[in-house]
Amino acid sequence: MRVPEFELPGVSSLVYNNDLIVFLGTYGTTLFLVYFPMGILVPSLRPWTAAASIAFHVSIGVFMGLTGFVLTMIACDLIFLSSALSRAGRTARTLGKRWTQRRAGGLRPTAAEQGMPAGGPPVDAAVPEPVNQ
């Protein structure tokens, strides 16, 4: 945090000048990294481990400004929650189907849903002939 390229002006100096924050941050990071493999291998600990890892990487992003790194690592952390994410996806799809079925039952279909372009009749429709007088 003392490297000028990775410094959050006004905040970084407050953090690294406070002995308690440095102590808690250092030992918290060490404990997290040591117990991370166990947290991932035990299914009941996965959500807590992923949440701690996401919080850890967000703090890196806030204090050091490494946004690309943070987004990449959060995406990697979400892999550990794949079973929970797949359940959430199934629930979202089910709710979406219910919503669209309810919506379709009460409203007239639009031109696009009927297979017609939004501007009017299909392009290959017959053009009426002008009447000669």
C-alpha cells in the first residue's frame, strides 16, 4: 500500500500508520490463505469461504485500485458457488416462465410475436392493384 502506483490518496496512509489495522489485516490475510483450501473442500463452508474471498479481493480493489484483478478474482471465486448459482439460475428461469405465461394469458400478442415485422404486413404480401377509372 506504500507504493505510489497502488495508493488510495488520503486513506492508505491512515491504514498503514495504524498498528492495529495492519496487525489484523496481516494475520487475517494469513489465516484466510492458510484455511482457504479447507473452506473450499468442505461443502458447508464454501459460501462463507467465497464471501470472505470476495470481501478480501474487494478490499484490494478499494485500497490498491486494481479493478481488473478484482473482477477476475471475483469471477473465479464464484466458481466455488456453482451449485448455489445453478440453483439460483433454475429458480430465476422458473420465475421467468411463470411471469411470461401470466403475461401472455392476459395480453394480446404483439406484431413480432405473430411473426409480422413491427412496421406492418410481411414484405412478401400481395400489393393491391390501383383501380382504373
